[in-house]
Amino acid sequence: MSYLLVLGLYAVLPAHHSGWLWWLILGFGAVPAIAIIMIRSRYMSECRCGCGRRIRAI
């Protein structure tokens, strides 16, 4: 979905604003990724002991 949005912006933006497209693409990728990392670190914490036990059991 975001690919189509960026492609649309590429078609709509004038040539002298093409530098902004890099920042928009970075924002569409980085902002959701940072939000996911923050949410996962807050609500999905794991005990370090449990990780080692699962790896050794496999």
C-alpha cells in the first residue's frame, strides 16, 4: 500500500521537489518501524532465562 502511495507522490510532485520524496519514503518506513519497536519493547518483554532454555531444548 505504501509503495503505491510513494509511486503516486513521485508522479504528482514537481521535478524540483524530488528531494522531498526521499524523506517521505524514509518517513513511511521508519515511523511505523519505530512505533512497532516501542510497542513490542513495552508489552512483549521476555525473561532472558526463558530464551536460553528454549534454545537449548530445541
